[in-house]
Amino acid sequence: QVQLVESGGGLVQAGGSLRLSCAASGSIFSINAMGWYRQAPGKQRELVARFTRSGSTNYADSVKGRFTISRDNAKNTVFLQMNSLEPEDTAVYYCNFIVVLRSVPYSSNEYWGQGTQVTVSS
């Protein structure tokens, strides 16, 4: 089983920055994808940024040029650096991993963090 623990959310003024972290633990054989999603009140959960298996990245158009995803593979940790924050970025941010479990070869398993609140004031 895999657990994701995320942190780094908070309250900032428009134009400010935050850095989110998410660490995965458990019997992980390999990671096929890792990234960040967010959900604002009354909105569907949406992709913010992610790494694919190949190491390429995808960003939502709304955050390109402002957010940067990075990772520490040795620690099974993914980060999201958020700069030039806008009130529209206010949401609960969730990290997401898709992994193969050591105990179940060839499996594909999706896990979510508990969510961290990001609030940007105008």
C-alpha cells in the first residue's frame, strides 16, 4: 500500500509564492506518473502539472510560465513551485501518483494526497 503526504499550502497575497511538497511511501516498484491537481469551490478537479513516465511534463495553460513541477526520485517526492499567484489559483491542491507495486508486478495503481489548501487574496 502507498501513502502520500503533502504540505506547503497556505494564505498568500496576489503576486506571492508557495512551494508544495508531496512524498510517497510504501512498497513502490516504479512510478509511472506523478503530479498535481486542484479543485476550486464549485469546480471540477483539474490537472495543474504532471510528470509522465518518460519524464516529460504537462502544464495547464492557466499556470504555464508561473508554476514549475520538479521531483526528487530518490525520495519519491514531487514539488510544485507556484509563483505570481493569482486569486484564481485558490483551490485545494492534491498530489497524485500512478505506481507499480512491488507486491503486484505489472499493476497500475493510482493514489491521492490528502489535499492542501492554497488561498490567494487580492
